[in-house]
Amino acid sequence: MTIKALTHFPSVDQSDRRVPYNLRQSGHTPIEMLIFTRVRKSPFWHLSLEAGAWRATIYNRIYHPFGYVRPEDGGPMVEYEAIKNHVTLWDVAVERQIMVKGRDAEAFVDYVITRDATKISPMRARYVILCNPQGGVLNDPVLLRLSKDEFWFSLADSDVGMYLQGVNHDKRFEVIIDEIDVCPLQIQGPKSLALMKDLVGDQVNIDDIPFYGLAQVSIAGHECIISRTGFSGEAGFEVYLRDSTLHAEDLWYAILSSGKQHNLMVTAPPHCRRIQAGILSWGQDMDHQHNPFQCNLGYQVSLSGKGKWDKKAPYVGKAALEAMSPWYHPDLRCNIAMGYVPFDGTLNQSGFPTGKVGQEFEVYLPDDYAEMPGQPVRANVVSMPFTKSVNPNTREIIGSQAVLGN
């Protein structure tokens, strides 16, 4: 078994976990499960059964279809071949949609996520994380921004909807926070682009929708938001149906009809494919006792700096995350690094090359670390060391520089 090493974490020690993993596993349960109102069915549930779903799990307190091809007929590998070579349709209505809408929607969202909500444009989505005050990951939803004052949290498996209402218990933010009657389907696989073109026609140029881009369209006569996102690592889209309890059948059958010529297959989300893509699943690969640095999500964390580029407002978990950041200097209250910068030919009195202390540079970080991949962060040259060593055997470096930035 090959395990890829994580790239930016202060510790992978799990000894402080309060609930051991082996006490949380459920395994096979050979009993009849009763249906109560505590666990509900999605508006696509009966359609999934009609398509052959023979097993299910519970996700976000909703029954979640989790298998269509029986083992004797090839099992999950048949579904895997479908997403690798053709196109698949998933009932993922378990991704509850929590709307945050109102005058203070941007400020509220910025307060509960670790990345900068002000940089998310209308009709764009982003993968985000929410942390508790200890820096543990509470949820990792896709966040859709429909307009200046409306966001949707497309949730992973946890009660973040109630959490968000609790955060605003004092009505500090002028917003409405509630679950809405919007349920998503995922269309994933190499032929997803062709299928989406058939479904939306000339309403929008599907080719022009960027990754994590949104568009408002009508499918089968009903209003939908589509996003170029997915839980597979393959090309794909999510279709968010408004008033889904009323119109689920119309959308479902329209997709099946258009999908015939593309070899569409109704399947469960293929976890083997998302693991190949390095996509995490909250509740399986991480939970509220993992911090972002332990699960390769450090790039999601906005840290303080002194530069004018640091405009991210305070947010839940900020203090704890800054205290555990491997690049963060608690005394200087900014990120630090050592690096080589262009030499201007100047030597100091001791004959060492110098740079201009205070000179600013634009630094391009690897995409895994950059808050906005492809966009530089500002840094400036300072004298070394950052903090003087108390060890008398440590030679103080003369004339060296370091890059300082956020």
C-alpha cells in the first residue's frame, strides 16, 4: 500500500484524539432499519430505487444510495468503468443547502470560513473549510456565491446548518440562515460536457464556464444552478434544482433521456476515484479533531501579516490556527521564510553581498500553499536572524536576507 506524504503539517500525532477510531466503526448490521422522521428521503430517492439502487447509507440524516450494480454483476468496478469512460448520474441530495442571505451575508460567511470570502465573485464557487475555535475542521463544503448578498453552503456530513444559526444567535449579522428546497445531482465523467450541452442548449456556453464557475439555466422547464464541480476528479458538473420536492422527477427523467446517447449510467459516488484524486471526505478522512495542516488543507488558512495585502477579517479558529502554523512567527505576527533574492552587486564593509533591506518582491507560492493559485503574494527583505539565538555556538549570519510575507 502506497501512502502519499502530506506536505505541510506541524504534527500527525493522533494521541490527543478523544474518540478512538475503532469505537466509531459500524460495520455490517444484519437487522432491519426502521424509518423515522429523524432520517428523511431525498426527492430523488424513489428514482434512485427505480434505477436499481440496492444498498444505501445515511449521510446528513438522509438516505444516500450507495450501490447500483450487485456484486454478482461486477459491483463497484462496473460503476467505476462508467465514470472513467462515459458519464454517470448521482443522487447527492444529501448535500444539504444552507442559504445565508442578507445585507451582512459576505461578512458573516467571511467570519465562519478560513479563506477570504470577499475574494469570491458572484456566480462563482469555492471549496472552503469551517473550523471551531480550537482549529478543528467542522465541515468542508462547496460554497456557492449567487449574488452580492446570497451564499449557499453545499454541506458535507455534519450539522453545520444549526451551527451557523448558533453563531448568529445574537443577531450580530443581518442575515437569514436556513436550509432551502434545493437538491443537487452530480453528472460526472468524460462525456459530462457533451451531456450538459444537450441539456442547456444555447442558454449558456458550457465551454465558457470555468472550474468552480456557476450558471443559472432552465432544465426540463425548471430553474437550476449548475456548477463545474464534483466529487470525482473527472470532468463534471453539479445541478442544483430549485423547488426540488416539486420538480425532481422532471429533472431526473430529462437527464436520463439526454444521457442515453452518451451511455449515461446511474451510480453511487465512486470513492475509489475521489481517493485517486486526493479528495477528502469529511467524517472519513478528517473531522473536528483534525486541524487543516494535518490533512493537507493549510492552503485554505488565511494568516495575519503586516502588509496592506492582508485584509482577511478575524474568523472562527484564527488564533488557534496561527499558533500551529509552521510558517508563522508569533512575535512578528506574520509568516516568515528564508530564500534567495536577486543580488544587486552591493557588498557590505565585511565583503558580504547584501540586498536592500525593506525591498519588496512578489513571490509565487506552489499551488498547494497559495490562497489564490497563480497569484503572487507580497514579501519584503529583512535582516537575519529573525530572532537572535541564545546558543553561543550559533554563528550569526552577516548580510543575509530573508523573505517576509503572508
